[in-house]
Amino acid sequence: MSVQPADSETTEQSSQQIHSAAVEIAELARLDVAPQQFFDHFLARVVAAMAAQGGAVWLGEDQRPLEITSQLNLANVALADRLDDQQAHGRLISRVFHSGEGILAPPYTKFGEEGGANPTPYLLVLCPIRTDHRTHGVVEIFQRTQSELVVQRGYLRFVSQMCELAGEYFKARDLKRLRDREAVWGQLERFTRAAHQNLDVQDTAYAVANESCRLIGCDRVSVVVRRGRRAVLLAVSGQDMIEKRSNVAILLQQLAEQVMAAGEPLWYVGETADLPPQIESVLSAYVDESHTRMLGVVPLVRQPPVDPDPERAAEESPEVLGALIIERIDQGRLTDSLRERTDLVCEHATIALANALTYEHVFLMPFWRTIAKSKWLVQARRLPISISVGVALLLGLLSLFVIPAELRITAHGTLQPAERRDVFVQEAGVVDSLLVQHGQQVKKDQELARLRSRELDVSITEIRGRKAATFKQIGSTQQARGDSKISYDERRRLSGQLEQLQETYDSLSEQLTLLLARKEMLTLHSPIDGQVVSWDLQHRLQDRPVEKGALLMSVSDPSQKWELELLVPEDQMGYIARSHDESGLVDRRQSIAAAAGAAVGGSGTNPPPEDVSYIIATDPTSSHRGTVVEIQSSAEVRGEEGNTVLVRVAIDRGRLNPADLRPGAAVTGRIDCGRRSLGFVWFHDLFAFIRSKILFRL
């Protein structure tokens, strides 16, 4: 009588333990965990609830053989002693998997030649894990044999119920997979629609980069397209503009070039030991610069079309169009899902980029695109208008080649008196006094400024001192030599010393003369009669040090002839040189001189033709004419104008307003270069650019 309460208590504890295991497994089945983690907990709860010796969970999917996903105390059940036993045990597991029904396998029991066997001394409780449409695996429990048949059937019923809960885990997993797949298909639909929406290569690359970043689930996606042997970075997800001169962009392009040359995908998660050296060096430099932790570079390879001829099919090889670069910054874990999505994206991206590149390479594509957009012009109601417009355009185009026009080259310059001289510093010094002002009339050889030089004054004082000392030495030596008491040898020595002193004295005199001449150069004189042309002399030059050769001021004679100094760009000089050769310029100068003499003497002489029109900045409303008289033989670099050639133009000062005669006034001139076709006159700069920048380089 005392045993029954104990048995009842034990039964109650077992029932509670079984119920608790079922509840825990049911809760675990609803969680999103990996199969390994789920079945480790599942097996531990089932074995503990049944007080079994051990167990194993066998899973198999997609035509793959059954494999142990989780096991408990499997090494203690004497299963791995003989190969034949292992094979027989495997056939037993396979039988349960394909039949879909649970069984009890007593110790050392055989189920026919193909049905397998239980080679262990334990009772095997085998139940399949099933869902509505398929079997996912088999649960195997190793139980003791000291139990009645009713209890063993209870074991089978319990394991079967636990397998139903495991089936719920697979249902939840399949449902989640379907939801994820539905979300992926939605993202893939948006991706394909965006990637194939446009045939522009740049727009396609941006669509691929931005949409694939969302679809793959990474931090950054870049698209690189192959241009010859180079890789060009076209798009980076989340960026409207790319700084292609940055170190990151340059290294990324170099890495893509190496991977595309190899033709195989590159996946980096922190290890570079197994990579080729040429890829490892560039990859290490890029990772150091970008701080990425996971990187994938997948070439976009276009496969050749299927050709029924084996020989021609063997000759055609796949073409690498570019590469897709996938990056993660925060984590460096590479999952199967990421690889699968990347492969899917690359497949569609290859097709989209191949179509865009093919469209881009069509001959005269911008022209055909314009024609396609303008097809409404040839509709019936608009056809007469279109023909009229076309004829007008054709006639306008022909007129560009038929109608002649005057070719004129525009140049900028200044208005200057023809007679002018620059006053340069002849000896370095400090401006001591300025004797003239801007605009003051001066005469030839009139003093303009005086300079002082402390170094020169010191040198003159030193030479004068040495000269005086030498003169005293000469006097004392002559007096000593005239003494009658000295010997003949002493007199000869004094005579030689006197000659040396005399030579030293003469040399010091010459040095003093040169220094005095240099000091006279500190006084600057006017080279001609005229007017001082230098603004604000006192403020700019007073007490300022100046170097030898520096321009101090200019003196011009505005009462005489005036001229234009035009700076013509070097690339425009060909037109001017062909219409103004050297002999023609000599004749022009002679004609101008003769015309000036005739104006004074009263005789009639025809001046040369005026071939320059110009306007002065002080009076832009009035246009005047002049004549080219001199073209500089060489080009010089002049400030912002660059390489220019100086062209002098003679003008008639009598036609100008006296108020406009200002030295240095800005002038814009147009030089006549003969008659050419109207199209050449309008577009000669474009023709020159095409010849020099395009045709010459081909």
C-alpha cells in the first residue's frame, strides 16, 4: 500500500515534465532561430522528458542525403563499431523518412535486406518530422528496453507529438521564407523596372546602384563599367556626384580592373592571404582608405548568344562589361542570402547594362534619337510646313558656302603716341627727389628725378681716401729718393716703389672717375621733348628703392602721330599673316610717310587702304579706321592674354576727339583679313578647334 503513492507521485512528475517539455518546444518553434539551435534544445527536452539514453535528429532537403543536425550522447550507444551496422542503421532511418510513419525498432532487429536494422542494444523510437507536403527529417531516440509494450507505444506517441511541434517550426520557417521571398520579389520587381527603364548608360548605372543596395541589404553598392582596358566608376549608391580624383575612387577602379582581368568574383571578409599579389596590394590599400569590413567585387559578364555551330560557339568568349562592388561598413559577415541576392542582381544588371551599352554604341545615335522625337514633322497635316522649313534650312546651309563676307579678327590693345620713350633706372638706388609730375611738359635732357645710393657714396669716399693716402706716399717717396746721402741700391728700390705707387694712384683715379660717372647716372633726364606719362609719381616712387633696369616713368609726345598697339592671340595670326605679308607692310609704311609729307607740302598722294576698324573705351559709340603698319615677328606671353603677337596700327589723330587722346586708353580693334565664305567667317574658330584638337590627334 505504501508503493502506490510513490508511483502516483512519479507519474505526476513525469506528466508535468512531459507537459513542460511540450510547452517549451512549442514556444521555441515560434521563434526565428537556426535549425541547429532549435533541434539542440528540442532533443535535450525530449531526451530528458523520456529519461532516454540519447538521441539524434536527421534532416534532409532538396534531394540531399540525410545528415545529423543535432545529437545527444550518440557516442555512448555503440553505433559506430562496424561499417555494415552503420549502413543498415542508415537504411532504417531512410525507410522512416520516405514512409512518413513512426516505428519502434527493438534491439538487434532487422527489417529485411532493404529495410535496414537496429544494430544497437537500445529500443529505437523513430518518428518523421512532417509538414503538409513533405518530410523534413527523422527524430531518433535511444531508449532502454526494460519497459512494457504499452509504455513503448507511449514513447512513440510522445515523440510523434513532439515531431508535430517540430513540423510547426518548419511551417513557421517556410512561412517566413515565403514572406521574405515575397518581399524580395517585390524589391526585385522595382529593381528590374528601374534598371530597364532607361537606355542611358549613366542613368542605368545609377538605377542599378541605388536599387540593388536596398535589394541586397548592404551599406554601399558601386557600378564600374569597362572602357577599353580601364575601369570607369559610373555610380555609387546614395551619391549624386562622384569625385573621381579621390583616392577611394581611384583605388576602387584599380581593384575592379584587377578583378575583371581575373574574371572571377572576389569576396573579402578580413583575410587576404589566399589572394593573388596584384589583387592583394590594391585591396589592402582600398580597405585602409575606405574602412570597409566586407567587400564583394562581382564581374558583370555577358555570355555570347547560343550558336548551333560548335566551332563558332568555341570562338566566341564571354565579355566582361563591368563590375558590381558590394560593401558593408559595420559588419564583416558573409551570408548565403547575400550571395544569392547578389547573383540575382548581377544577372539583371548585366542585361540592363548590356542593352544600354549596345544602344550607346549605335552609329549616330544622337541624330537618330532626334529624328525619333521629331516624327510628328512628317505627319500629313504638317508635311508641307516641314518641307518648306527643310528647303529654307537647306538654302541657309548653302548660303554659308556661297555668300562671301569679310573675315575680321578681333583684338584688344591700347592707344599710344607713336613717339614715346621709357625712362629706365641706370643705377640702383633710392628715389631722393622727383622733379616732374604726371602730364607735365618736359624738354629733352631735362632732369626728371634724382636718386641716391649709400653704397656708391661709401665707395667714392673710400677711393678718395685711398687716393689721398697714395698721393702722400708718392711725395714722401720722391723726397726720400732725392736725398744725396742714400746709396745707389736704396735709390733704385725707392724708384721701383715710386712706380708702383704711381700706378696705384692712376688706378684709383680711374676708379673714382667711373664711380663719379655712375653717380651722375643717378640723375635721370628726359630722352625727348614731350609729356610725362606716369600716374601718381610721388606716391609710388618717393623714397622707394629701385633696381637697375626698372621702368621709372615714360615720356611721350602726344602732339605727333598716335597709334594702336593690338595684342592678337597667336592662334589667330595665320589669317592676318596671309593678308598682310612683309612686303605689303613695307609699302604701307612708305605710303603713310608719303601721305604725311604730302599733307605738309600740299602735294596729292593716295594713302594706303585702311584695314582696321576700332573703338576707344572712352567713346564706344564712335568707330574709327586705321592701317596695319607693323607685325611683331615673335609671340610673347603677356599676362592673362597668354601668347600674343603685337600689331601696330597707324591712325589719323585728326579724326579723334582730343579728349579721347589718352595714352594707354583701352581699344578694341577688328583687323580685315580678306573675304571668305559666310560659314567660314562665322565658324572659323570651330574649324580651327576641330583641326587642332580632334583631327590632328587622330
